[in-house]
Amino acid sequence: MTAEPIPATATGRDPILLQLSQRPVPYPPQVQENLRAEAREIIDRYPQSRSALLPLLHLVQSVEGYVSGTGIAFCAEQLGLTDAEVTAVATFYSMYRRTPTGDYHVGVCTNTLCAVMGGDEILAALARHLEIAPGETTADATITLEHLECNAACDYAPVVMVNWEFFDNQTPESARALADALRSGREVTGTRSGAPLCSFRDTARILAGFPDRRPDANEGAPGDPTLAGLRVATEPSTPAAPQRDSDDEQGER
Ligand code: FES
């Protein structure tokens, strides 16, 4: 039986309507069959099947561009978990999207250091430029804009990530140019990558554990600011300045 909302006139207040999620629609048979085979391949890498949940969530995200109810039901079925257990994990990690995502997920770090260095300004500039709010996708489905928490890339703040590839030392101008390049279909390569970006769905597939076949995708070396701390730590320490004896100091007074 479906609960009827209490008429506003009876309470003098606006009715509160429950938003119930849709019952998951199974994947088309061919998609389901391929996914089952790939899920098996992933599950077999782990001594306990439930350990494969995170890559499986990336796998279903690679199909629809987000983790839908169908994806959750699929993961639960493959791993012998309940939908609630899978949902608890999928909603805990922010890399799993809960709404459809554009070809490029553009994340602007607005955590402390990036914010101080201009991250908030970049996010606002991109929102204005793309005419969407953070969390939304452009009408042409190319870009989903989002704010990100710290990506451990503070040495190159402020950073923007596109499909989890770093774009370092950004400004509002460079971020707008980046968004324009993505929307126009031009080839774009991250600051630390040797290969042009792939789509959000292809990235999800790589994160599920399938090989990244882009030539030079795994090339790249840490930059100077990243290595600065290591350099200081491994440098021979400079001898400490001789301490003056406090008695001597008193005697000099
Ligand atoms: S604060 Fe932005 S990467 Fe750390």
C-alpha cells in the first residue's frame, strides 16, 4: 500500500514527500554477461571475495558513468553481500559518483592550502564559465564540475584534477582554458602524465584494475617541490653552531 501524503490543509504545513529510489533495472543481457566475466576476473585476485568490492564499484561505474542502483545490485549479487552493505561502501568514498557524470570529471581542490592559493576562486570561475553549480554537469554532458578535498598535491597548489589526473599550479584563466579544450574535443594531457586524458568511464575501468594501454601513460617523475623534503632529509646535516656556556655569558656581563 502506498502511503498518501497528509494534505497540507489538515496540518497547516507543506506536505513532506518521501523520495523513494527506483527499483534497479538489470543490465541488458550482453552487458550483464561481459560484466560477470570481468567481475570474476577481479574477484579471483583476492583471497576473500568481498575484498573485491572497491574495484567492482569502479567496474560498474565504467558502464554507466556512476554507481546506479543496478550497479549496486550487481556488485551485491557477485559478492554475496546485501544491497545495503554495498551502498554503505559506495556512499562512503567520494570517488564513486551517485549521479551520471560527464566525459570529464573536473575536480577543483578547495581544501585549505589550495583555497588559500586560489582554489575557491578557480571553482567559482569555472562555475560561472560553464554556467553550472559544483556537482552539476554541462548540458552537452562533457564536464561535471565538483569541489575536491585535499589530493595530497599541496606542493603544486592550487590543483585541478580531470578524471583524477593532476593539473598543477592552476589559475582561473588556465582552468577556463582547460575546460574549453575539453569541451571542444581537443587532446589534453595532465601536468604529470605522458598520455592524453581518457574519458571518465575509461578511467573507471583502469581503476577497476584493467591495464592502462595508453602509450606512456605510466611515465612521469615527481617534480622538484615534491622531492624537496626528501632532499633535505637525505642531505648531510650541517654541524650545529657551538652553544655558548651560560656561565660564560653571565661572566661577560
Ligand atoms: S590542499 Fe589541495 S592538494 Fe592539498
